[in-house]
Amino acid sequence: MSVNQRLVNKLTDNLFDGILQLKTRNECYEFFEDLCTINEIRDMSQRLEVARMLEAGEKYDQIEKETGASTATISRVKRCLKYGADGYLTVLSRLNELGGNKK
């Protein structure tokens, strides 16, 4: 998949280059705590878990029960998994390789 060109600009490039400089989980916590609200971090974490569960074949009701995600969020993540830029799939695959993509 290709990246949505509406996202590509110098500011976003700089953000992603900065994220790529983070070396530890603690550095990620510190940076994202400064960058995002707690709710934004929780929402992103929830979406990644929804993607993991969808890829594992879990049903909507189980995902909703375990993550607290709305059916709208689950549907959006499912749409991204099927028609998106493959970002979730890349991350999930790499987490699997590390053994870190666990329930």
C-alpha cells in the first residue's frame, strides 16, 4: 500500500524522524506523554489491540468486551486492516517476530 500523500509534509516527516530516534520504551512513554493526552495514548493503544484481536480472528463482541472499544472503532480498525496502508500489519508482524504481540 502507498501512504496517503495528504499526510506527507516536512512537519510530519520531522515528527516521524523524531519518533525513530527513540531507543527505549521509557523514552517512548516520556515523549508520547509530552506529545499526546493520556486519552490519545490510550485510544492508540486500544486500536492496536483491536487490530491484534481482529487478526487473531476474534469476534466483535469479544473485542468490545476485552478492550472497551466501540463497534465503530472496531469497524474502523477492520477497514484499515483490509483497505489501509498496512501500517497495523507491519507493526503486528514485527511484534510477533519479537514475541511481544501477546494478549
